[in-house]
Amino acid sequence: MTTPPPEIDLAAARRDLRKRLQEFDAALLADVPRARVALSKLIAGRIVFAPQSDGYDLAFKIGLGPVIGGCIPGASPRGFEPRLPP
């Protein structure tokens, strides 16, 4: 028999997320080398600059795993979900 997933303490998850975002913000403001490291962990893949009539368009994908990883459980434990018919 499987055990149900633990209840999520939303207040604790919010506090943890705020703390992590403050730490990330502090890392960005601390100095250029630390900001580069922080951004390299946040930005997934390439940064694309495309010229536009009024300037440039900047596009990139953000991976929030380094910032919020572990704050909120992602999935139920294996075996907890109902089986779907084939």
C-alpha cells in the first residue's frame, strides 16, 4: 500500500521562495562575476537579439529550477496516481 503525498505548507513554501528570490536578487546586485554565474543558471539556452524598427527584440528561455527547486514538491510518489486504461 502506498502512502499519500505529504500536505504542502503553502506559507512555508512562500517564505522559502521569497528567501530564494531575495538571495538571487542579492547575487545579481553583488558584483558582475556573481551576476554572470546567477544568470547563467537562470537562462536556459541561447539569448537571441533581433533588430526591430524601434530597437532590438530580446528573447530567451528561463529555467526556474535553480531558483525554486525543492520549494514545492513536483509530483506525487510513484504508485500513488491512478492507472489509466491502455
